[in-house]
Amino acid sequence: MPNIGPLEITVVLIIALLVLGPKRLPEAGRAAGRGIREFKNAITGGGDSQPEALALSAPEAAAGATQTAAAKPRHPAEGV
């Protein structure tokens, strides 16, 4: 099996930048990271190892900090 070197990684990143553009590339990276993390947790059977506040991205955390506890929307899995 061939090894993946720095040149191949650079080519893939340049192609991703051209296809997605500079505005959507970070969003795609975060989504890929979340997907890999969820896959790893599903395979290993691990639960959430991070507290909810650390798992939120910066805009979500800032929006959540301005809401009171009673005004925060409930998670759909919690039920009504």
C-alpha cells in the first residue's frame, strides 16, 4: 500500500480549497471532525467525554451564555 506523504496531502487540501472555497472549508473540516469523533465513539462504545460547554462551538456557546436556563431549548432526545 502506498504511503501518503506531504505532497499528496497538500494536493488534496488545494483541491478541497478550490472546490469548497475559503468560506466553507472550515465548516467542512469541523463536520468531518465531528463525524470521525462520532464514528470513533460508536466503535469504542465511549460516551461523551467532553462536557456540553466544551462541545459547543464559539457562536453556539456565546448564544447559549446569553439565554437563561429556562429559555434554553430542550434537546429532542430529552422528551417533553
